Amino acid sequence: MAVAGLLQAHGAQLFLSDHASLDSMRRAKEELDALGIAYEFGVNSRRILESDILVLSPGIPSDLPIVKDALALGKAVISEIEVASWFCPGPILAITGTNGKTTTTTLLGRIFEDAKRPTAIAGNIGTAFSQAVGGMMSETAAILEISSFQLDHIGTFRPHVAALLNITPDHLDRYDHSFANYIESKCRIFENQSTGDFLVYNYDDEVTRTSVQQRVSKEVTLLPFSQTSTLPQGAFLQDGNVIVALGGKQTDVLPASAISIRGAHNLYNAMAAMLAARAMAIPTSSIRATLKNFKGVEHRLEFVRELHAVVYINDSKGTNVDSVWYALQSFSQPIVILLGGRDKGNDYSRLYDLVRRRVRAVVGIGESAEKVKASFDSIVPVTTCTSMEEAVLTAQKLAKPGDVVLLSPACASFDWFNNYEHRGAVYKELVHKLT
């Protein structure tokens, strides 16, 4: 809807096709009728192929038959962020990665807002880029969370600052079950960058580092970040302090312990955000103040409450094994973890050592509860549950004073819930009802 409105404002002849039923799209129908845009619901008909250009919503897979037919006919197939970028008057800062995108995008947006810099925060985070771009001015920075799906059909999309946080296996069902194809998609975020542009990337993640080194243009300014290596340019740790090296100058930004969001993964996110901000000349003093006060993102290691000396944490956005790996490292206390949902082909073996050392008990939830039990019951006690209410009550019984109860499912939410936000909201509501 957003990209249709943007294209119509710039003179395009439009036809909107959505496979959703008309009954579920009544409000959209009313808006389209008011705009005079042709449409169809409940089908993706051959009329689509009469178009010169197809613009795909991010949820539309590239192997959809009508999309493959369009490509075979030589039609241009492009993504919504590509279209929006054509009309963007200001600089684009684009953030991708398997994990950490939302936190980093939100944090970077907060840094810009606290520094009184005009900003539009959009993309995969919730507001379509093509909806935000109409209100931008030349001095407005577009700070975008970008998924691999959004990158699949770009052409000229070129961020002034791109950030690649990490690359671990995820969504492989959309990439012919090929990790190499998924890597290629993620790396498209910097494929059009050139002289004057910046690429922020995770130096400690071998896949990310190697992918950047193999593909990046030599004209791009590289800004790596690391928690283990001292770098000539980028961000790194020195005696517990975060150092930013840029343009031949080193700046001590702040102690890592002073950053308000916890965990090694959030230190990576903060490093990426501060490098992107410094590339845009945001003052270090302003960045420092925001990092000390930023409270994080809902459903991502979110504090819910403390009851009877047990802390309850909502990490419903942890929808893959890598997210859970980072979450488990964020706490020194014993953990009772709620794991499971709609499985995405998870291999839990990466978690075994951490679970053995840090987890008191596992509560299996959702469709994959039995797989969770089979994966972990030789390491720690596992209890399976048939509802979130049962799971929260079970976790409360299993936890001891000083423990953490952590919802970090490693799975999609679509078995019991509409989305991860719905899952997190129900968990929080149930936790607040505990006595």
C-alpha cells in the first residue's frame, strides 16, 4: 500500500495484486478505491504480467510461479526499498544481519534523535521506507532496518553507511536451503557502495569478515568492530573501554560496562551504532550520553519483573539458535529457559555447552516441545507444556531465588501466536499475574 501510494504520486500506472482474501482487506480496498488504483484480492492473476515492473512486498518469495514467469519474460522485478530509494532526498544508513538489526536500528535512531538530527526510522522495523520517504528532506537521515528478503531484488539501492552485524544460518527455506545463497543476499547491502561510503561490519564473525573481504569495493571506507582484536580503524575494546578509531584519530568513547543494554551481543550492536553515528559526524559526547541511557527494544532481553527474588526476562524476538546463544551469555545467574515454537530446522548442538553450564531447567513449548525435550533432556531437566500459561507456571515452580526465567524460544511463533510480539505480550501478561 505504501509503495503504491508513492509510485502513484510520481505518475505510475498501478495495479495491486494481493493473494489475501477480500474480506481480510476491506480497509485496503477502501483506500485503493479512494486513490483510484486498480487491484485484485484472493489471487495473483496473469494480469500481473501485463506490467513493465513488478514491485514485491518483502514477504513474497522469489520462487513464486508468477514471479518466475515475470522474470522469464524479461520483466523488471524489484523490491520496495529499491523503489523508495529512488525518491529519498537524504543519506541512507542501512543495517542488516541475522541478529541485532532491530536493536541497532533503534539505538542508532535514538542517537540521531538525541543529537537533534532529523531522522526517519523505517524498513523492516515496522514503517515502510516508501511511506517514510515522502516526509523526508535533504538533511533527513533514513535509518533503515533491512532484511535479506528486502535485499533480494535491489538494483541501485546504495546506503551511504551500511552495517552488516553478523551472518548465521536463518530463513534458509527461502534460499534453496543454501547458506551460501543467504550470505549473498546479506552482502547485497553494500554491493552498490563506492567512494565516500562507509561499511560497518563485525570483524569477529568469520563469515561476515570473509564475506566483506571477498566482495567489497576498495573505494569503500571499512569500519570493522571487534571485542577481541585491536583495529587500526573501527571500534574495539582496550582495558574495558570502547575505542573508536576513525580518520587517524582514536577516541575513548566510554567503558563497555557503562552501556545500558547488557550482553556481548548488545556490545556488538552498540559498537555498530556508534561507528555509523561517527561516520555521520555525530559528536562522541552525544553518542556517549545515549549509550548510557538507552533502554533497549521490547521483546529483546526485556526485563518484565522480579518476584520472590526471581527475574523474568522476555526475549520473544529470539527466534533462532544464534539469538539464544547470545541470550544465555547475558546472565551470570542460573536460568530456567522457555524454548520452542514453530521449528525452522534448528540444530541445538551449539547450545549444549552453555546450557550445561548456565541452565537449571528447560521448559519446552509449542509445536517443537518434544524436539526440545529430545535435544536437551540428557543435559538438564526438561518439562514440556501445552500452553504458555502452563509454561510460565512451570518455570515459576522450577526457578529458585536468584534465578532468571528467560523466554528465548529459538523458534517462530506461528504455532500458538500471531507473531513474536503477540507471544511476548502474552508471556509478560502471564508473568505479571504471578503471585
